[in-house]
Amino acid sequence: MWAVTGWVIATWLRVTAILAATVTLCWLLLGTHSGVFWLACCAAVTAELYLSRQLLREWNWEAGLRWWWTR
């Protein structure tokens, strides 16, 4: 159980850190008055929601194959 859960949490943290670093870099390079910055923010939020949902689906699939989930 913890191997799959740990993998999902580590992957989620890594993806979140990469998206946060990307938004921070856009903020530093473009400033908040740029439309491209806000577009990057919207894209990062959308990517975070999509990837989080996919990770939850993957966790659910992997958990369904384990004995502790089917009890």
C-alpha cells in the first residue's frame, strides 16, 4: 500500500514543484502585467488539475490490484 501511495505522492510533489518553478520563472521574466504570464498561470492550474486526476486514477487502479484494497 505504502509503495504505491508513496510513488503517487512523490510524483505529485515533483509535478507541482516543476509547475511552480515554471510559473515563478515566467513571473520573474515577464512580470504580472504580461498576458503571457496569466496564460502560463492558467495553463499550470489546468495541468495541475489534469495530472492530479490522472495520478488519482493510477493510484486507484494500482490499489485495486492489491489485496488490502479488495477486502
